[in-house]
Amino acid sequence: MISALSADGTGYPVSPLDVEMRIRPVVPADRGFVIAAAHRLASFGPPAWRSSEEIVNGETRTLEGFFAAPPDGAALLIAESEGERLGFAYLERLQDYFTLEPHGHVSMLVVAEEAEGKGVGGALMRAAEAWAREHGYLRLTLNVFEANHAARAVYEHLGYAPETLRYVKIL
């Protein structure tokens, strides 16, 4: 059974999975786990022109900023089971380029290596969707490295579809 607590304590509706899991807002004691887990993001298909160090530094900078002073409209959710942290999702409010409407955005989704394949990513995504609905957003977006086929398959299974492709040329 999964339970999730929203920022106001009422809970996020998420589906039951094989493991007992809870999704909750981050607390300061989670900082070490979150920063260490974020290092995994460099392992999932960044292009050749992006170094692992560059990715880790950028993600760490964003997370440290959240712990220092959470930006308006941002949330950091922790998945845990029996006191063990399993992953996290960093959520932000962005503005749609085409409509200028605010929408939710999953800036980071990380599942601990030992929790892979246990539904943690899906549970965090369902909690992110609940968070977005709670804020009145009509869309939830995310970015994923083009070569991260496993994550792309999960997102597509959950109903997400590619919208734009960003092309880069190193000059």
C-alpha cells in the first residue's frame, strides 16, 4: 500500500504497488540522501558534449538552492519504505512557451539503485501529477536525455509523449 503526504498533509493519491511506500515532502534531514542520489543522473545517457561533472554540478547547485531557500512553486518529494529513502522528485512551476500558462515540471526524478524496478519512479510520477493537479496545473512536463531509453519507456507507459526535440551544436 502506498500513502503520500502533500504539503498540506492531506495526501497524494497514488496506486498500491508491491512494496509499502510513502511519498512525503522533504525535510532537512533528507539533504544528504538527495544530494548523493542526484549523482545518478549523470549515468543515464547524457550526450558526449556533457560531462558527468557538469551534470552533477548543475543538479547539485539546484538542489542546494532548494535546501537553502525553496523557490516559490517548487516541491521536493521523497519516496520511502520502512524508513529507507528510495528516491525523490524535484518539482517546479514553469510557464508554457506557447500559451504562457503556468504548469508543473518534473525537474529531477531519481530512484535509488537498490529500488529500481519496484515502482518507485511510477509512484513519484503519480505524486507529481497529484501535486500539479493540487496547484491547478493542466500540464506536467519533464525533460529526459534522448539516450535514456528506460526512463523514456516508463514515461510513455505513464501517458507522457514527446513534444519538442532540442538540438545542440557545439561551436
